[in-house]
Amino acid sequence: MSSAQSVQVRVTRQFNASPERVFDAWLNPEMVGQWMIGESVRDEEVLRLAIDARVGGKFSFFVRRAGEELDHVGTYLEIDRPRRLVFTWHIDKEEDALSRVTVEIAPRATGCELTLTHEMDAKWAEYTRQTEQGWATMMDVLIRVLAPGQVPAAP
């Protein structure tokens, strides 16, 4: 996906948790079910959650939302614990909507900073705000899951 034909969404958050804990929350099915999908994030029912956490491995987050079944799927392209995670992302019914998500985690004095970059084909430009809001909501839930009592800082 060349940058001339793509749009990017970027979300950054500070965590009062170690880089390892934040990184692992992306690859542990039980953790993903607490912050990325399901009723803690939006009005949806988790039907299946599967993660094959290795380069070339795939994930599937299958949910029912507003009566519709959606399977968020992707393939892990890079796994460099605890610094970087890169994967493809799309809904299985929208094969032409393949996008790429890069998660970068940098240690800080009191935890870490996570920067997520979601790169999508330019034809999805009208969805950038919605995509940014979705990831921001998920990051804020992850902050609360990893450090109860921590209030997400405004970006």
C-alpha cells in the first residue's frame, strides 16, 4: 500500500503499565476480549476469539453487532516483543478493505507510550474519523483494564 494511495489514522496513549504488559494484551485472547471487542467496548456479543500469535499467524475476532455477524480478521506481519506489532486488518466480508496496523510501544519513566498507526486505502478516507474514534475508545478501555484507576489522558 503506497502512501500516495493511503490514509493514516494515528492514536497515542500513555500507560501506567510495563511495555511487556501492554504488548501482551494484544496477543492474549482473554485480554483482547476485555478491551478490544465485546460489551466493554461497544454493544456487541463475542462469538469467537482466536489468535495464532506468531509471524504469519492469523487472528479472528467474530462478533454479533446490531444483528449482524462481523469477523475482524488479520495476519501478524511483525512481532517484536515488547516494542512493535504489525498486522493486517479487515472484516472478512470486505476483502478489498485490507489495511495495516502498526503498534509501537516505547518505555517511559512511569510505564510506556503506545502509538498505533492504521494505514488504509485512500478509498476509505471518509472513515478515518470513525476509525480514529474506534481505536481511541479501545485504547482508553485498555488503559483501564491494565491500570484500574488510571484516567486516560486527553490526546
